[in-house]
Amino acid sequence: MNSLKAKKILLFAPCYFGYEKILVEELEKKGAEVTFVENKPFIHDSINKGTPWYLKFLSKKKEYLQKISKGSK
């Protein structure tokens, strides 16, 4: 790999077994200035809607809201 001296790198990656740290370290060893941004799954994306955990979350939310509304009467 050519020298990355004085290059700025914006790295988007998930935190996964520390691989992101190794990537940043290696890029910095090559001379790059690295900015790391953790890429997290987006909770409210259209892919996750309808999955069992999402539906379970929504059912718990309804229960919680019902308890609150009963308690305020």
C-alpha cells in the first residue's frame, strides 16, 4: 500500500471483536489521520419492522402505556 501520509480517512465500521481498532491503528501507522465513526444498526429502519423482536417491543410499549393511562385516572 502506498503511504497515506497527510491523508484524512473517515472510517465507518461496526464495533466487531476489536477489528475497528486494528483498522484504525494500521491506517495511522501508514500515516493517515483517521476519524472513526461507529456504524450501528438503525432501530427504526424498514428492514427491522415486522421482525419478532420489534413486534415484542411494540407489544410491551402498549402494555406500558395502558398501565400509565390507568394510573392517571
